[in-house]
Amino acid sequence: MLVRMITHQHFVLSGLLETVRGGFASLIGLSSFQYVLMQAVGRLSDKQQWTVRSIAREMHMTDAYVSVEIADLVEKGYLAKIVNPDDRRVSFLELTDKGVSSLTAIAPIQQMVNDALYGHLDSHSALTYSNELSVLISRAESAISVLKDVAADQREAALRQPPKRRRRTAR
């Protein structure tokens, strides 16, 4: 029963957080996912050089989907692709001046919203919560693998069963 309650709470929280992200995104005329992409490129790690592939892996999305969204952000002038001099097949992503100024413009609003959302957490509890979320993400990936294995087994079992014969009905 407790697991169901936790799962339900995660579902509700996920929807609420998506509403918050969508609100931030709408302030600068982007989709929620495009806003998350800009955050990843601009704020999540100053030391990592982001590529389409590294962002796709981080966000648990396909390279193709991320590539389309990034291309739109490049076209709109929020992101730039910088060709890797060591491997011209790879481009690094960075915020343009427009991207930086857009995120900077909404930062005070983000601060107020984040304070309302996370203001109850001190630094210790925030770190504990972040660590627990990392564990849950990893375990969710394992759970998806289990689910895929079960689904594959069920498909195989269904294919092994002889087809059911239909009865003819009198007309």
C-alpha cells in the first residue's frame, strides 16, 4: 500500500513540476523541454562540454528527439553549435548571448518559485534528497529493464500458443 502511495505522489509531483517548467519556458517563448535543454547547457555544469548525445543520455531521451529540439533552439538563436576541432563530426553546444540574457531575465522569477518549492530544505536535507533521487532514477532504469524482459517473455509465450478457432454463428 505504501509503494502505491509513493508511486502516486511521484506521479502528482511530476505533473506539478512539469507545470512549473512549462511556466518558466513560456516566459521566454519555448517548450518545456527546450527550457530544460537550455538549463542543461547553461547552468547544470560549467565544466562539461555538452553535445547532442551527452544531453540525450543525461535526459534519457533519444538522440534524434534531442537533435530536433536543439536544432530549433539554434535556429531561434538561443544555442550555438561549436565544431569540435578534434572531431569535426561532433559539435559542442553553448548558450548564445540571447540564450544567456533570456535565462538571466527569468532568474528572479525562478528564485521566487524555487524558494516556494524547495525553501523548506536546508543544505543537508537538499543533498540527502538529491542523492535519494539519483538512486531512484537508477532503480527506475532497472525496473524498466525488468518490465521490458517480462513484456518480451509474454510476447514470446503468446506467439507459441496456437491460434484460437472461431465459432461460426448461425444467421
